[in-house]
Amino acid sequence: MKRLLLILLALFILIGCKKDTENFVFPTWGYKNNHAWIDLGLPSGTKWATCNVGASQPHNYGNYYAWGETATKTNYSESNSKTYGKNISDISGNSDYDAARANWAGSWRMPTEREMEELVNKCTWTWTTLSGVKGYKVTGPNGNSIFLPAAGYCNGSSQFDVGEDGYYWGSTSDESYTYYAYSLYFNSGGRNVSWDYRSSGLPVRPVSE
């Protein structure tokens, strides 16, 4: 009994210190640079963040970024887009263009097209509500899950489809058309990886190795 109590005490102390530890981890979840990740059991081993960039809770929408930009703005248009029409390939991990790497640092980065496809095809998606916010509970092969809120998107100075559709930037550009980049799209009827105009303001859900 005494030994059991000592073990429980040690676990209690360890768990209580997790916020002060830079990379405190359990086998299927942990923290990197004070941002939580979840291992969904995906074949690639990719770890997905529990929150969007700029969000403090999984159901918060967070910030909106034009593709290839690392700061928010009040107006999202072709004329003020830094990458619209430019020949840029994959920006994952490049702090000059990747909003996840620039804002969260460490190994955080935007997901590639292939990683978004893996999330779509290897996980179970359940349309639900979390803290009053509509979105998808995405459950991986190992039973762990993340929540992706239907945050909509920004165009001009307005927001659209908030609470109905989800649009999330990937790091991969459409090399055939320099005005587009790949994004994760979903609504209550389904989800896919498609493309969006680089000038649009979309949320970013980071990933890490």
C-alpha cells in the first residue's frame, strides 16, 4: 500500500508540472512550445495540434491568414496578397511564409496536401457541436480525436460561412495556377482537400512530427 501511494504521488507531481515543461509528453499527446498536440495514430506519424493558430480552446476559430502570410489583416484581397500570382511551391516550415512556424515556432508547421488527405481518408469524421460551435470531431485509427470548428473564411473585410463551413490552409501551392493553394474544406455533408484563392483569409491548424 505504501509503495502504491508513493507511485500515485509521483504521478500527481509529474502531471502537475506539465505546463512548466517545454516538451512534456505522454505517448499519445503532449506539448511543443506550450501548444498541445494529439497523436491520432496516422500512418505518417503526423501529430495534429488541438487548436488553431490564434485560438486558446479547440472550439475557438483563431486567426485568419492569407496563404503564405504570417500576420492577420483587416482586409483580404488580391491587391494586398503577398503571394497571389507568384511561383511558390510548398511553404511548410518556412517561417517567412508559414503562419504556424512563424507564430508557434519550434517544429510546428502548416500541413502539406498529403497530410490533409491522410486526415480526410484515415480518420472518422463526425459532425457535432463543441461549446456551442459547429464542426467536426476527427477520430484517428487509435481512437484519439481533435475538433475542427467550422470557422468559415475572410474575403475583403467580411467573414463568410462561419458556423457552417470549414476552410483550413495547407502548405502546398497549386503549381499549375499561381493564384491557388490547397486547403482542407468541409461542411456537414462531407469533406475534401481542394484549393482556394491565396488572397482569402483562412484558419491554420498546425502539425508537427
